Amino acid sequence: MLRILGKASSINVRKVLWACAEIGLPFEREEWGSGFQSTQSAEFLALNPNAMVPVIQDGDFTLWESNTIIRYLAARYGDAALYPTEARARAMVDQWIDWQASDLNSSWRYAFMALVRRSPYHQDPEAFGAGCVQWSRHMQILEQRLASTGAYVAGSGFSLADIPIGLSVNRWFETPFDRPPLPAVSDYYQRLSRRPGFRLYGNNGTP
């Protein structure tokens, strides 16, 4: 049985949980992270020296980094529809996964920390305004892509890339600020919301 270490409210843990749901892969999850078992413990650091969730153990194999984990699970247990084997199709999926992890993820940080986490270190009005602009700019990139495909981020069919992107879209809609209208993103959100895995781990009220 796959072992997943990480609290279910973490967006990165939710990537792994949703991937398991799409694959139909059973798992056991343990609560680790803020408010639960400490990731600074010797036991956890032996698995991930970065002290971050999620971590998985698949038999005697231990792995960390959420996007690496979902790629591994899809490659080992999924099918080519979720994570293509053909080089160019897989590269397109990987491109959007990596874009989410770098550009999009960085763009929302200040606004999300200010509005949802209410961090006292993220309350500068000028930085907050700039953060909202950057987040909206990157979501406009996603809007253009989804308007082009008319369906999902890597093309006409749901793929592994839609897991991190879909959770990012959920965070966009669950963060209370004045968002520009993005009709293709809104339609995408509705398509994803018909998927049982997304209802469990994405569009479930957790930003």
C-alpha cells in the first residue's frame, strides 16, 4: 500500500491525493506538517531533509517533491492518457507542470499570504498590489491557453498537467480579491469540477 505523509490541507499533498484518485491507486495517508506530526523530527528528516510535505513511500522506495511524485505515480501506475509516453505530448504536459511550479506559483505568493494566510509579513500595500497584478497576468496566460485548446491545459484531453494547474485555479477562485474575468478559466473550472477526484481534493473549499 502506498504511504503518503502530509496533511490534506496542503496544496502539494492534494496534488498527490488527486493523482491517486485519477489512477485509482489506494493509499494510506499520515498527518504530517504544521499542526500535526513535526516534519523537523529525525524520523521525517531521514525521509526528506527539506522537512517538507508530501513524501511517499512505495514499498522500499521513498520520494519527495510533489510534481516529481505525481509524475512517478502516473508513469508507474497510470496510463498514456494521463501522462503520455510519446516525447512531444509528454513534453507539453511537463511544460505546464513546470510553469505552474515556477512562474504561476511565484506570482500568487504575496497576495495569497496576505489575504488567506493573513501573514503579518505580507501586508505592504504596494507589494500586495504588485502581487495581484502579477497573479492576474499569469492567469491571463492560462486563459489564452485554455481558449486555444477549448478543453484542458495540454490539449483536448485531461492530463497530469491539469492536477497542479487545477489546484492553482481553485486557489485563484478561493482567494478573495478583485479578479479580472477569465471566461475560459471559469469554463475549465467547471469541467474539472465534474471529476470526482477534483471534488475531493480540489474544488472542496480549501484554497
